Amino acid sequence: MECICLSFGSLLLALSVLSFVHADEHYNNLTSLKAKTYCDMFQGSWVFDKAYPLYNWSSCPSIRKEFNCEKYGRVNDQYLKYRWQPIGCNLPRFNGEDFIRRFKGKKIMFIGDSLSLNFWQSLVCLLHAVMPQANIIRETNDTVSTFTFQEHEVSVMLFHSFYLVDVENESVGRVLKLNSIKNGDTWKNMDILIFNTFQWWGRRGPKQPWDYIQEGKKTYKDMNRMIAFQKGLTTWAKWVDSEIHPEKTKVFFQGISPSHYHSGKEWNKPGVTNCGKETKPLKGSTYPGGTHPATKIVRNVLSRMKRPVHLLDLTTLSQLRKDAHPSSYNGFKGMDCTHWCIPGLPDTWSQLLYAALIQ
Ligand SMILES: *[C@@H]1O[C@H](CO)[C@@H](O)[C@H](O)[C@H]1NC(C)=O
Ligand SMILES: *[C@@H]1O[C@H](CO)[C@@H](O)[C@H](O)[C@H]1NC(C)=O
Ligand SMILES: *[C@@H]1O[C@H](CO)[C@@H](O)[C@H](O)[C@H]1NC(C)=O
Ligand SMILES: *[C@@H]1O[C@H](CO)[C@@H](O)[C@H](O)[C@H]1NC(C)=O
């Protein structure tokens, strides 16, 4: 991986490690210094790059009408031309041929809500773009959708789950079970897992897909949703710790994907209540509205795990992309400032996933 990392702290760290290991040969070898220095891929900014996007929607086998912005009338295509530039290094360019070679015979599964669906579709489009002639087998049942690149024996799968923990029908109604994960046997057989949950924890009213919350033996009508999220995520973390064999399965957590509705005030446009007119990302590397409140919970839960889970920490870089949502350019004519256009931002998530996998 190409990595030119010049932040002061990491430089010092690298120098001390290197001088300890191979003082003589490496002390003046900047190439190896760069390669060995840690770089935070998730800190950076968006730069305009004419070479983007990496593919055209019309060549992708499947983009849901919710995400296919250009097809549904988005004319301004500037949002497709930004590249994520980490501060201390470059993100490796997505190399679909390399990806497919490395993961021949492997199963990659995204597990979560519609933001997993968004991510999954991006990865399928990116892989298809390098092998447009490949035979793709598509299989779908109630919970799992699979694209298999037949000759390459690579399956890219999506497991639909709002909460990762279970929701079950019982005589009282639908119960969100904070301590229960029953789908794990399917997940365990995969080679790469990318989990995500958050959007649905805050849902109320008719769209809330449960009637009661159960924790241990106690059942509640409701509870603080951030606490519920933290408890559910902790159950998932325990499941990973006890059920996943790290030598077989690599586990990622897809960071919280931000929405841009009542958030204009967060970038000094207090009147803006959706993403409908946004055509440019925010400049710089920090989101003026601050850290997403759920990020703290995610970091906290992940930091207590025994097994290494790689956090795809895409929240801030996505917060900067108020221009990258479908807004009204989708096949259902609603205003969507939650999901992301494809091609678009999720292709950067795929690049970050690739970078983490080849590290
Ligand atoms: C520097 O290190 C890299 C990687 O270890 C190696 O390929 C290269 O030959 C080295 N260059 C010099 C001048 O020692
Ligand atoms: C994508 O392909 C369509 C149809 O071939 C074409 O009209 C459009 O200009 C292309 N979009 C971009 C951004 O190149
Ligand atoms: C759906 O497909 C997946 C993957 O092929 C399989 O593991 C699962 O058992 C299927 N579920 C049902 C209900 O058929
Ligand atoms: C659970 O109940 C809901 C209605 O309350 C129904 O729509 C759904 O099909 C039920 N699911 C199962 C698995 O029985």
C-alpha cells in the first residue's frame, strides 16, 4: 500500500521503531519509512479529480432506483468527481482485478440495513466494471441477496437486518431482543463480514418495526434509544468475540452513515433543511457540526472487544458530502438525504474496504 505519512507523531514513532529494528539500512531510506508508518485513511479532505467516477451507472448490472441518481435526472455530475485524499498518504486506487484474484473462492457479506445495501451495490458495480463479460449469478431470498461472479468464484452478499439483534413475533407483539442473535450461523460461514446498524434504532411511530424491547428477562414499552443501541451493539460484539475465528473470517464494522436533513445549521446555513440544493462537499477535514453522537458508542463498544474488528470510520468523510445524497433524483420522487447516489460516495467506502483488506 502506498502511504506517505508525515504527521509528526507517527514520524517519531516510525523512526523509533525503525531505528530499533534495522538502524543502519533503513535510517535514511524514506521509501521504507513511508511504507511502514501508520496512516489514518479516514482523516483527509475531498479533492476534485476529473478521473472520477470509476464507472458509469449504465454499465452496472444492478443499481436500485433509490440510488441511481443520474438515471433519474441528476444532471450536475460534479458530485461524481471528488476523490478522498487522506492527510498523510494516498488511498490505493480500487483495483478490481486484484480484488477478484485475492478473494477467489471467498464469500463477502454485508449485514445490516439499507446503508449496507447501498455499500453492497457499490462493490458489485466496481467489480463488474473491471469484468463486464463475467457471468453473474443472482440469487435472492427473504434475507439474503447474492451476486456471484461465476468464473472467479467470488460472492458478494447482503444479509438484511435492521438491528443485528433479533426482532421476533410473540403473542404480545413484535419484540426487539437486545440480547439475542439467531442469524449468526449464516454469518459465521463467510470470509469477510461488514456489519452495520444505526438508522433504525431511532425510528418511532408507524415505521418502528417492533412493539416492545426485551433485555434479559425484562420487557419494556420503550427505552432511551442510544442506550438500546449500545446494548444491542454490545450483544453483537460478544457474538463476534465468541463465534468468529479470526484466522477464517475478517470482520469490519461500517461506521455510522450520516444524514443531511435539519443539519444546514451545522455548516452555517441555518435555513437549509435538506440536501436538495447541495452540489459541493464541505471543504476541509472536520465537520463543523462536530462528531456524530453514535460514533462514541461504536468506538466504545469496539474498544472492549477481544477480537480485532476493523472500524471503517467513514462518518466524518461522509458528513462532508452533503452533495452526494440522491435528494429527489431517485425512482420514487421522495427527498432522500440518508442514502447515497451510486456511482458516488459508497465507491469511496469500497476503496477504504479494499485498502484495509490489502494492508
Ligand atoms: C528502501 O527500502 C525499500 C523497501 O524495504 C527497498 O525496496 C529499497 O531498495 C530501499 N532503498 C534503498 C536505497 O536502500
Ligand atoms: C453514462 O452513460 C450514459 C449512457 O451511456 C451517458 O449518457 C452518460 O453521459 C454517462 N455519464 C457519465 C458521467 O459519463
Ligand atoms: C437464503 O439464502 C442464504 C444464502 O444462500 C441461505 O444461507 C439461507 O438459508 C436462505 N434462507 C432461506 C430462508 O431460504
Ligand atoms: C410478524 O408479524 C407481522 C405483523 O405484526 C407480520 O407482518 C409478519 O409477517 C410476521 N412475521 C413472521 C415471521 O411471522
